[in-house]
Amino acid sequence: MADRVHPADSPRPSTSSVASDSKPPSLSAAAEKPSPAPGTYVIQIPKDQVYRVPPPENAYHFDRYTRRKHRRSRSRCCCCLCWLLALIVILVVLLGIAAAVFYFVVHPKSSNYSIDSIAIRGLNLTASSTSAISPNFDVAVRADNPNKKIGIYYLTGSSVRIYFSDEKLSDGVLPDFFQPEKNITVFRSSVRGSGVNLSNKATNAMIDSQNRHAVPFKVEIRAPIKLKIGSVKSWKIRVKVFCDVTVDQLSAAAKIVSKNCDYSVKLW
């Protein structure tokens, strides 16, 4: 009689082989891919769903956000402008205070200039004279410094020019010197011209003026100066003096009939 095999006695497949055979291919492939780190999510969006502009349902939120950014940038610009204006106002106020203190402490006064005398040589003209002339003027300039706390340095680079009827006759310079406080200084300058050719109109006008004992000249003085306040020297300042001087004759013994001087100051 043949032996019967009981189902319990028949060989059973191993659990591991059954489990491996029962796994679908997709799950096994997914298990082989590395899993993302905890807290990291990878989202894949189809290319046709990526918007370069906000979708219609988000347009309102996008517009509101951009307006908020513009408002912030405007507020920053306004804040910077306010700070700049405040700084300018503060500087102007400080400069005003410094100028007021300087004025009340130093109490500056303007200098006065005039022509004390003028001697003339080389202007012996006749109606038929056509040759060039070489006039020479010895000019005495009076400078009055009325300030109690300001001295004046007269520097190199000055010029003295004399005109008749807007035609230049001669050139010269002023001497370099220091004028102390509360001081009146008369300095002389030799103003010479060479090879001057006057027009017929100017020659006839000068002869006519000499016959009337009233010959008008214009004296123009330009001088760079520095102010001395205590032990402090200022920057270079330029002074311009313009004088209308009328003499009675064209000689070394000429006397001033009338004079009028004005001046201006260029601080920079």
C-alpha cells in the first residue's frame, strides 16, 4: 500500500521567498529610491502649470503686495530727504550763529581808499603830435584801516592802471606791506607806460581838458589781501578800487581838483 503524504508534512515555501515574490515591481522600485530628508518635500509641477505672471485668482494679492513695497521705498526716500533738509538747516543756523558772534566780537569795518596826490610826466602833447608817448604817473594811495582787531596783508599780484577816455596809459603795482589795526598808510606807486599811441579823438580831448585845467583820469587798483584776526589769517581776498581823479595840469606839479573813489571786495 502506498504511503499517503499528509498536507502538514509537505514542504512549505519560505516566508521570505513568498514575500519577495508577492511584491509588485513598482513598490520594489520605489523602495530602492533614496527618501528625502525629514522636513524636506519635493513637489513636481508640470511645466505648463508654471505661471510667469500671477494667475487671475492671485492677481489682487500680487498687486496689493507690490503696492506695499512701493510705499515702503517711498517712505524711505522721504525719510532720507527729511534728514538731509534737517542737516542743511542745522548747518545754516550754525553758520549764522558763528557770523553773528564774529560780528559782535570783532565788529569789522570796511577800509577806505583815496588818491592823495598824482605827479605826471611825459604827457606834453600838441595838436600835431602823432608820435607814441611814454607817460609816467607817481600816485600816492591812501589806505585807512579803521578796525580795532583786524590787520591787513597786501600781497604780491596787485596792479595799478590809469586810463584817459577809456584808453590805457600806464601800468604799475603796489608794494607788499602789512597794515596794522587802526592805521592810515599812504603808499606810492610808479605807474609807467611805454609806446602808447593815443587816438586823435583822445589827444584832442586831453589838450582841450588841459586848457580848461580839468583833466580827468581813471585809476584802477586791484590788490589781493589777507585779513589778520589775532593770530589767524584769512584766505586770499581781492579788493578792487576805482577812482575818478581830475587834475589841473599835465605836469609833476599837478594838483587834484576833484576825486571820487569806490571799491568792491571779492571774497572767493
